[in-house]
Amino acid sequence: MSDRGIGMTADTVLNYFLKAGASFRRSDAWRRQHELEPGKSRLNRSGRFGIGVLAAFLIGDEISVATRHVSAPADGVCFEASLESAEIELRRCSRPVGTTIRVRIRNEEVWKKLAPGDQYSDPTKSWDWFCLSRPKVQRVVIRSGKKSELPQRFTFSAAGGELEPPWRRIALPDYNDVQWRYSDSGAALICNGILVKELEGYYDRDKLAELTNWAGRGLSCPQLSVFDPDGRLPLTLQRTSLSENRFPFHDKLLQDVLRDLIAWVLVNAPVGHIFDKPAPYAAIYPGLRQDDYARQKWRMFASTRNGTVLAERSLLTRLNHKNLLIVPSVSKQLAWPGPDRVPDLVLPLAIQDGAQERKDWFRLSVGAFVGYLLFGPLQGLRTRGRRILVSKEFLRELRKPRIIASHTWRNIQEEWGTDKWTLLKVGQGESGFDFTQAAKSGSDFDCVAEWYLNQQTADQMSAVGQAWEEYAGGATIIPYDMEERRRVFKDAFERLAPYIEAWEVIAKKNIKPLKS
């Protein structure tokens, strides 16, 4: 490894690099050279634990070091050492400013992990720990005298550099820069350009979700690139994760993610009713925890006659609509009910063809108990009655023993039927949807329900609902027409202009937002 940094003096090598536990970054000499003011470094600090030369002996038993400090007039110092060395001799050497470290690796297993061949793993990942475009880090593997340079997988912006959407930046007094975005692959956490953690499964999935539980659907932790000159980010000794459960800037990050979410909603909310043909784009904010989204069966938006609504229960109940039509999927074909029979409120679900989730959907439709928050904002709504149009084939399946509890069937009436469909009724309510037309349409759904809502009690808003309230004010319905949307949410478009412009750039380039 070689760099063109400021190098080390002989005193630094003797008293810090070769002495375990002596951190030069915490010394008075460091402060005199590199601090602008007490506690404020002019450089990004990467090392911070005082390990020094011991780090090299983790991978090999011999080390060769040559270094020249920027203040040295001509010569530098160099030495060789091993784990068995009783004495270490520092010698003068001629070299440019900077430091070169070579470690001899004799252990075959260590070599396999550091520079694997094709028979072990992808060689492009070997030693792939640096993530910035500048300075340049070269990784060279030499086999049988032939050199091959390994490519750098991740290339991120430097501190204060220009960011391409969907990258965001938050300004914090204790850090030079904190950049974040949602990504479906790559690095999860970078500190001073050095890879700390790769995305594996759902990295730190609860760091944001704990405060954004949106009917059971939380926000995942975004990809972060942190520039930390003063060593404030709490990393473990191995530098593979955080040593604490939350980022020091957790609340600031959450606020910025919520601003980004609201801006995304204003740009990507549907521009038509779900009954429109073709159905409007059913977008998903990339920060939604994908395991939640796959498990839960509700969509981000509901449709009204005049616009769409963010499917947050406190926002839905604030509409005070009397009828709610719930359709199994935006991909299922429903007959348009006609301009005079459009339901007050329609919420599409994400019911696939799985037998269990179709049965769970029917249980919810008739008011039976369903598992934890599978249907998000629907669970807990107070109703006085329901109607359910179900295919006879599906109904025969549901009536088999031990599928639906017998006491549930006692509350269900058959209102009418055809050769293919049966309309079921629970409680009371005047229908706002033309079930007769739907039954004649030859639709490929097998269960659609209309709920008749009672006056709802005010729910405590989630963090998402609170953010919507802050930026959208009293407006709940998002107009389908974009010009009207900009007029209704004029203040939000102005306050969130940088976020909105970034999502508009992505939309114009037809770039699909990355998922976490």
C-alpha cells in the first residue's frame, strides 16, 4: 500500500506507529499540526484506535515501511520488522513524501481471502474498501509476474462535492459532510471514503423504522457516506459497524428522509383514478422496507373522485367518507362504475394469487381477525356494514371446514347471486358501487369489498403523517392534475424545492427509483 499523504517523522514512527495503544490522532503533536481549533480537525480521521503496526500483523508476519514527512528536507525513514523482532532499526532512505507499507503474506488461507482466485469468489471484491473517486487507490494482484489491477466497485462523491439525484446531503456542525440515498445494492455505510459495511439483507433495518411505524411499514436505513474529521462516528474496533444502536445524527437524518418522502409523494402520486385505463403508475417510495412491503398487502395511495390520498390511516379517516371500496389489486380488472357511481374512496391492495393471502383478504373483508397489520390502515377502521362480491368458485373453497370460523359465517347474509358471483352482506349500509355491473364484466378478481364507515376517532399520526401535516398543511387530497397539485401544495413545493427537483429529474430520465 502506498499513499502520497504527509508521511511520518521518525518520532511519529517510534512513539506512535510502533507503540500499541498510542494514538497519534489524540496526541498534542497531532493537535498542533492538524487542528484548526480545539476539537476541529482539518483532515478526515480514519484511524482512531492506536493499533498502528499491529494492524499489519493481522494478515502477515513481516512488514516493510518507508515514509517521508512533508517537513523533511530530503530523506525519509524506513524499517523492516517481524513478530519475532527484538529490535527495530530505523534507517534513512531516499523517497518522495508519503508512506509505503508492504506486508509479506505467508499464510495460504489469509491470501485466499485477500486476493482470491476465481475458484474462491469474485476477485473484484478483494481489498475493495475505498469508495471515493479521489484520491486514487490502486489494488494490484501479481500472479506469476503478471500484474492485474482490480476495479473499484463503489465510487462516491467527495465531501462537499456535487451530488447526482437521488443523493441527498444534511449539514451537521460535527461533520464535514453527510450524504445519503436509498440504493438496492452496494455499500451501506462509508466513513471518510472507507467502506464500513456492505448491504447484507436489511442493514440496520430498525434505526429509522422505530420512529416511522406507518401502520407497520417503516423506513429502512439509507446508504450513508459520512465525512468525519474528528472521529465522532461511533465505529467498532473492527470498523465493520456502529458500536451504538443509533447514529449520533439519527433525528436529523430521519427529518431529511421524511422531507424526501413527502417530495417523492408530490411528484409520484398517481395522476389518475385507479379505475382509469390503463391504471396509473403504482409507485413505491424506495425507502420503504421491502420485507414489509412484500409481506403487507396495502398500497401507498388511495383514490377519490378528485385526487389521490396517502394511505396513512389518520389521513384517510380525516376525509370522513362514508364508503370505502377495497379492490384486491391494481392489476385486476374492474368495470368502470360510471361517472355518477364512482365510489367516494378506493384503496387498492396487493393481493397476488397465493391461497393464504386471498383467504386473509376475505377474512378482513367480512370483519374477522387477521394477523398483525397485513392490511395496514384498514385494520382498526370502524364500520357499520360491508358488502363483498365473491366468485362462487372462491366461495366454495372458503366454505370448506376450518377455513373460516363458523361464528363468522353466522353474521354473513347472501344478498343475491349469479352463476359466477355471490354478493355477501354484513351489517347495514347503502352501496355506492355498482356490484351488478362488476358481476357482468367478467373481471378476473375473486373478491372485492365495500365498507360503510362510521365516524372515525382521531388516530395518533405516525411520523409520516406528521411530516405530511407539516408540509401539506390542511390539504389531504392530492389532485390528479399536476398543475392543480402545484397550486394546492404551493407552499410544500417551495419549501421542498431541492427534493422535488431531484425527483423530477429522475422521473424525466425515466429512471426507476432504487429500492433498499
